Amino acid sequence: MNQLGKRFKCQACGTEVLCTKAGEGSAVCCNQEMELQQPRPLPSSD
């Protein structure tokens, strides 16, 4: 299941996508499932 706001990346071609609508299924590119990306760290505000 895809969750709203999650980012996915294709390991074959480097394409990145952002999920804008939650739903069943999975993100697929180059005939393989895309890998879920970890959240990017926010910059320090100090």
C-alpha cells in the first residue's frame, strides 16, 4: 500500500516519485518495485 507523502526511487534508472494519493498497490518502474526512501533530515535552525 502506498502512503501519502512517501518518496520512492527506482534503483535501475534513478527516477524518484512522491505519492500524492494513498491507495492499494505499489510503485513500479523498469519492471521492478521502487524502493521506499528514508526521510531527508531537516537543516539545523541554530
